[in-house]
Amino acid sequence: MPGIILLGTQWGDEGKGRITDLLAANMDMVIRFQGGNNAGHTVIAGNEEFRLHHIPSGILYPSTICVIGNGVVINPGVLIEELERLSRKEIRTDNLRISGNAHLVMPYHIVIDKAGENILGKSKIGTTHKGIGPVYADKAYRSGIRVQDLLDLKIFRAKLEESLKLKNSIIKNVYGLEPLKTEEIFENYKGFVKTIGKYITDTSFLVNKYLDEKKFVLFEGAQGTLLDIDHGTYPFVTSSPTIAGGACTGAGVGPKKIDEIIGVAKAYTTRVGSGPFPTEINEGIGDILREKGHEFGTTTGRPRRCGWLDIPILKYSIMLNSIDSIALTKLDVLSGLDEIKICTSYEYEGRIYEDIPPHQTIIHKCKPVYITMKGWKEDITAVKDFSDLPDTTKYYISEIERLIKVPLSLISVGPERSQIIIRDRGFKENILRKNKKPLLVL
């Protein structure tokens, strides 16, 4: 099964980075297919913590090719800072490849993003102010600037000058801010080419070549299913397709080349920014989950909103993505609670909804319907085998599987690479088939 998609099933922040890190040890290639530096993956390896925004988590394995696909939007300054941080930790980056068809985040995108959110006030989306929405808008409007344009500075300058005519008019006349200077932007981006130019290529040919040769390719998703531009809780979503279908368009491969789809779900639910959140707990248990789970955004540092596990959301994600199995993360965070709840459906005006409601008003105002079970007090962070978990923990997992009708193949009981219980023998044999040594010996 050479083509494997790994993606989030909730509102992002599910812990995809550490699952990608686990799988990357057995992959020939890891490709990021959507989003920008508005998303972040944190990988903990021994005493080292790596916060990655553009670069796939597989970068820690020097023999794994890491690809930033055409569906990603790239801030070259941020990418270079990330490369430099890895270099300082003696992590090789010569295995990186960047799609020339990926679009560039420009300074005016960031200015417009921030200014637009400020004007919206209480109605703001809750963006990360990284310019992601405006650059995807330019891409759809066919006025974007792509990575490959950096390789011909004459073309790049012409596109920049044309774009700034409109953008500066908006910046000045709509937002009342100082217009940006063409020469300053041009010189900055001209300098970026010296660092990232060597990585730029047509990555779609490379990815397809690896798949045709039956090499193992992992498609690494950012954000989560409920943030998908079409299928998420619109308008409180990201600006790109986060579901499995987006992996094909964002990497340049056909759907028949995908063999396995793994969804990542947190043992509870979180989201950052505005938007509906039926199982949110505003204080008490919510604060405990936030502190114990270190629920603060990798990109922004914002505290995440926390709540109980939401089954209708998981079932929706499984349907949209054709998910084969679930990797459950942060199960250890629930240790110590007297009781644990799972949302099985929603109630609105006397009607029960077992699936995501068809209208945004309902999901904004519905009430969660819970089942409650006994919690566990034991520390499970050292458990290596499913059979050694407390009975109440095993019951919690079995209830999730009963409700979603999909197996939990991986269970994370801590942040370290070694703190993952692998339940599926086929998963071990077919996916974790190699024993590649990481660059960091842990």
C-alpha cells in the first residue's frame, strides 16, 4: 500500500505531527498537500522539540524525501527561518523538494488579512493573520504569484507590480494604511531565491514516479476535516481543502494511487478561533484538559477551546474521507477524571440529530447528547500493550469503536515516539514494515 493519506478528523490540532513522525520512519516520501504556515506540527524526539509549519515532519529522517506540494501556500521568509532552525540542530534539509506550482504568500496578503479581521470585530473568522486566505483568494482569482516565478525575476517583478496596483489601492483606500513599496518587496524576495531556489521542481512528476515504483508515500494533512473550505463549519474554516480528496489535487496524483487513509482524532475535542463547538466546556474540566494537554496553538500560542469527544463529527469525517482506521491521540490527558463523556448526538428544538445538522443555525445552537462512563485514575503513559490498559480505559476505546464503526489502529498515551500502542497487526506488517534509523538517535 504505497499511497497513504494521514489527516485530521476534527478542527485540527489532533496530534498529526507525532503520528506522521512515527510513519515517516517507514516512508520513502512525505508530502504536505495544503495549507500554509497557519498550521503547525509539533514533534517531540527525546529532549528535542521541533515545531514545523511548512516542512513535512519526515524531515527528521534524512533518507525520506520531503515534498511541499502545489496545494500549499508558502511564505518564503518563514520557510527559510524553519530551514535555519533545523540546520542549527544539525538536521539535514537536502532531502526537501518544493513545487514550483505552489503559491507565494506576499506581504500584502498579511496586511489585508490582519486589517480585514480587525474590521470584522466580533464577527471575525479567527484567522492566524498569516495571509493564507488572501493568497488562496488570489489563486482562485488567477492573479497569484507562484514559487516558480522566483526563478525568472523579470516575470516575478511584472506580476508583483501588477498585483500591487490593486492591493495598495485596497490597503490605502479601504483600510487607511500606508501602501507597500514594490522595490522593498522585490529585493526581499529576490534574496529568498538564493536559499530555496535549489529545492524548486515539478513535484507532481516526482510523487507519481515514487508511487509507480511502489515506494511508500505519506500525504500529510494540515488542519482538520471540519476546517475544510467546502465541508467544514463555514465560514469558520481554512481556505483550502483539508479532506482526502484534497491530497490528490494538492499533490498532483490520481485517486486510484491512494491505498490507505488514516484519520487522527484526539481523545477529546479542541478548536482554535471562532465558530461552533457543540461539546465545548468553558471552565472546570475544560481548563483541566487545556492545561494538562498543553492546548495552546503551535502557530499562534492561542489557548484552544476544549470539550468532550464528538462522535457525529468523527462519523462525518470518516464518511468524507473514506477513513480506514483512526489514530487516537492524547488518551493520557483523560487520566485522573472521575467520569468521562462522549457526545453521541445533538438535540435542537426537540429533534435528535445523530449526524452533522444540515443547517449552520442548528450546529451553532444545538445541545450535545452524552453518554457518561467511569474514568480511570491510573497513569497509562508507560503502557506498551493494549491489554495492559485499565479496564475503564479499554471500555472507553471500545465504545468509540462501536459508535464510529472504524478500528482504532494506533493509540497515543504520551508525547514521545515510543508512547504509542499499535493494535493492528496488519498495520505493523504493511505500514511499519521498515526499520529506518532517524537522524536523531533516541
